[in-house]
Amino acid sequence: MKYLLPPVLFIFCIASMLLLHFLIPIRDFMFGIYILPGVVIMLLGGGLTLSGVKIFKRKGTTEMTFDEPGVLVTEGIYKITRNPMYLGFSFILLGLAIVLGSISPLFVVLGFFIITNLWYIRFEEKMLEKKFGEAYLAYKAHVRRWI
């Protein structure tokens, strides 16, 4: 699983959500009125993700999970959350689940959150702590992992 990149997992989750919703829609619980909030959450997630990527590009560091970072980014959206790209992906998936309106896709959102939290983020945090030491620990102490 080491080389399953987060964007690939994200796309897999979207496909899984659609399949579950259309093949095993555990009780439709939402109707048309919830489409707008779901879309708003998806747009917010897209904004978070793009904001994180944009700062990384501007700083000349990589957004690829398994590549060594060039610099410790602590500005912009990274003052609020240490993981805006993962948070954004999670919001997009949650928004899609709301738009779809059945319970089945919510299991995929939970799975994405758990995998991201236990696998990708832990891997990155170890790498950042090893490379940036006290600077990263100080940042980690003041900025939440998610929100």
C-alpha cells in the first residue's frame, strides 16, 4: 500500500461510493434539498486541496506523499490545518455522499478518513519530524492535524 498515492485512493473512493449508492443504497435518507449543501461542501474541499497544492508549488516542495519534502510549509492554509489536501479530499467525499443521499457512501468516507489518518499522515509526520526536527514539532504542537 506504500505506493498507493492519495489521489488514486481518492478516485477509487469516488468510484466505490457511486457503486455502493447505485448497487446497495442503504436507505435513501436525503432528497433534493440537500444537493446544494453537498455541492458547497465539495467546493470547499476542492478549495482546501487546491490551496494546499498551490502553496507547495510556490515553495518549490513536493505534494507527493512518499517524496522527501524540500521545505516545511507553515503559512497560508497550513496555519489552520497541517493537512489541507487530505481534509479537502475528505470534504469532497463527504459532499458527494450528501449529494448521493444514501448511507452506503458514508462508509467509504469513513474508510478514506481512517486510511489517511493511520497510514499517509503518520508516514508523513515521521518523515517531517526526521527532516525538520524541533521546527516541525513546534509547528505540530500549535496546528491541528485536521481542523
